[in-house]
Amino acid sequence: MRLVIVAVVTVMIAALVLAALFFWRLHALNRRVGSFECSVHAGARWISGIADYTRDHLDFYEVVSLSLRPSRRWRRRELDILARRRRHLQDHPEPISEARCSYRGEEFVLTAADGALDGLRSWLEAAPPDPSTSRIV
């Protein structure tokens, strides 16, 4: 009986530690400058996450994960927004935007708040010139 109690307590402590790590990770990702909540539809399912701008990449971290590394990384120079539309959801007070994107020949859909996709568009357009193509002839 005592062994069962020890096992149950150990499992409960492990679950609490994992839950604390999970929420700490989400909090840390949300507090980064240049991060925004979004969802990605690539393949057969929608994946909720947090995207984070870096100098040369847009990193995507899945919500349901303990990994400190991004699950997807799109290079700034190879990412393009092909189309964008605004959607009004019944249970969401503000409209969201849906952007059809292209990366290395593959298309996916990214949804986020209007302002977040405005920021993404600006970030893509403000990319510094590519050093390999900016020669003066």
C-alpha cells in the first residue's frame, strides 16, 4: 500500500512539474518582442502556436509542446504572402486575418489577428537587400 502511495505522489509531482514547464514556456514565448499568436494550416490539420520574428527567420512554436526550439522556421527571403482575407468568427470579438503563404514552393495558411499580419507584411517588405544580389554594375 505504501508503495502505491509513493508512486501516486511521484506521478502527481511529475505532472505538476510538466505543467509548470508548459506554462512557463508559453509565458516566455508570449513575452518576446515580435511574437504573436497564430495558427498554421499545413497538410491536414490546424496547429495553434506562437510565431516569433528574428532578423532572418519567422519561427513558429507549437502551443502543445515542451520544446524550446521552433517546430517550423521560415526564412525571411523565401516567405511570401500570396493572398489575404479577413474573417469574422461568431465567438471571436475581433476579425482575424487569414494569409495564404508560400515557402520554397509549398503553400500553407496562417491565421492571426489583423495587426499581427500587418506586422508580418511590413517585416517581409522591410528586409535588407540580399548581399548576393545588391552589386552595383
